[in-house]
Amino acid sequence: MFSDLWALEMLLAAFAGGAFGASIGALPSFSLAGLFVIIGELYKLAARTAGIDVLPIDITGSIGFGVVLGPHIAFGGGAAALAYAAKRGHLETDFDYHQAKEVTRGLGSKPDVLAVGGVFGVVGYWIATLSTSISAPVDPVALGVVGSALIHRAALGYSLVGARPGQWFDMSPYDRAGETMTDGGATTVEPWLPYQFRWPDVLMLGLVMGVLGGYIAYLTASPFLAFGLSVVALIFLIAGVAEIPVTHHMTLPASTAVLALIGASSGQLTPTMVMGSIPLGIALVVGGGFGIVGALFGELLQRIFYAHAETHLDPPAASIVVTSFLIALLVMVGVLPSSVWIPLP
């Protein structure tokens, strides 16, 4: 795998993937990734139902999470290019927050903007590939998204967190004003989702989406299908539909934790195996619990890395880094029998 870090073909593809994400926009590219994840997971399910063990292509891994649309490449490249475009004054928008957070917009065809997207597509590729090569016990794609965002902030002269430690969790200016608010011209409090940041709301959403993620995993033996559905739903957010929640950091750990109870890798799992191994009630409870954990970490990390900062560092990706590590840790200490798809050292 270390040789893949310098494989010229993969670097060129990752550059193109990052530039593509910049061109159409970080979040639109992610929604396309979710679509291909759904296609790939349904393809696997149909093949296994038909008794086919070897597939000609892994659509989920090669396209949805690969150099074409992988979030560490296309989304990360798009977010970095947006930060660059904002710094250069290329953006003209009435967006309420810092312009470098408007990940729903595309950036067109400016060569310098696309080049920045391409460079950070390579950065995300390197981070995820290195993480996989050393078997780091986290989601390599999510780690690539987070690492790329921290690097683009440092490289382009943005603050890494945007607030002093004592202010990280302070959302009270927004609560008091009900809108973005500048404190002395130094700190702007911008909740990642204004309708999804209060703790009771986040907890309830995490419970509901975790139960659904656990249920879908129980029926399909797929750790990624519920994730794909959550991501595709973001199309409505891009379209401007009001108060669409972001939930993939809830459904992914929920689905993964349920399947981790089985003691088999994702390539071995079948719906019959899952349904014959654990009761549905256990799957729903475990899914709900891990959905809550994913939701709470998403909110915690948005308060540290997003709300006071100037560019988009993705709270769901940061949450998935934590929850994937938590599941791997539970496997390493013997609480769970399998990490499913999460690498283990």
C-alpha cells in the first residue's frame, strides 16, 4: 500500500477528483458519492443473494469512496478550493456565514481554483492511503477529510479553530441573537446547522437515525447503505429545502456497530447471517446508542472546529473519525468481536 502513495496514475486521478469536487462544489460531489454508495451496496446485496462471491468491481469502494468521488478527495478538494477562492476574493455571494463555508456552491472553471482543488485531492488521497497502509484504527476517508481541512486552513492562513479554548463551546451569542453575531469584530459564532445544534435536538435526532441505521444494517448486512441514504438526502439541503438534517455520522456508526456484533468482516456478512445471529431488538438498541454517540460527537466537534472558524471543517467527518476509533477500540479490548470494515493494527 505504501507504493500507492506515489503511483503516478493514482495521483493524477486524485488531482482530477479534487478539481472535480471544486468545480461542482464540495457538497454536491458528496451527494453523488452517496448515490454511488447506494448503487454499490445494492449491487453487492443482489450479488450475494444470487450466490455470487466475486464481483467484477466494487462500486462503493472504487467510486463512492475512491478517487472519483471519495469525500477525502472530491469534498476535501472542494472545501479547500472554496477557502482559496474566498481568500482571493473570487466569491460574490449573500451567504450568511464566512464565504469559505458555502460548500453547497460550485466554483466553475477558474484554473487556479481547480488547481487548488486538485492539490488537496492529492492531500486527501495521501492521508487516507497512509492511514490504510499503517492500519490506523479509524475510517481513513473521514480522516482524510479532516486532515485535509486542517492543512488547507494552515496553508491558506486561516485559524485552525477560530476561538480561544474557553470559547470553544460557547454558542450563547447565537442563542441570544438568533442570527450570526460578531463579538467585538473578532469572533463570529456560526453554528454548523442553525436548526441542529441544541443538545436535546441533537440527542433525539441521533437516537432516531441510529435506530434506522441499525434496522437497515440488520436487514441488508450493509454497513454503508444507511450512510448512503443519509448522504443522498443532502440533495434537498443543496436545493434549499428548509431544515434538512445531516445524519450520516449517526447512521454509519449505528450500522457498523450492529454488524460488529456478528463477528465477521463486511465481505462475509449476509442478511441471513445477521438475522440469524442477533435479535432485531438488540440491533435497534445498539444502533440507537451509537447513533446518539455519533450525533453528540458531531455537535461537540462542530463547536470546536466550525462554529468560530472561517472555513468548512466537516463536523460529521470529525465525528466519524472518533466513532470509528471507538468501535475499533471496543474490538481491541474484546467487547465487540469484529470491526467490520474499520482497519485494525
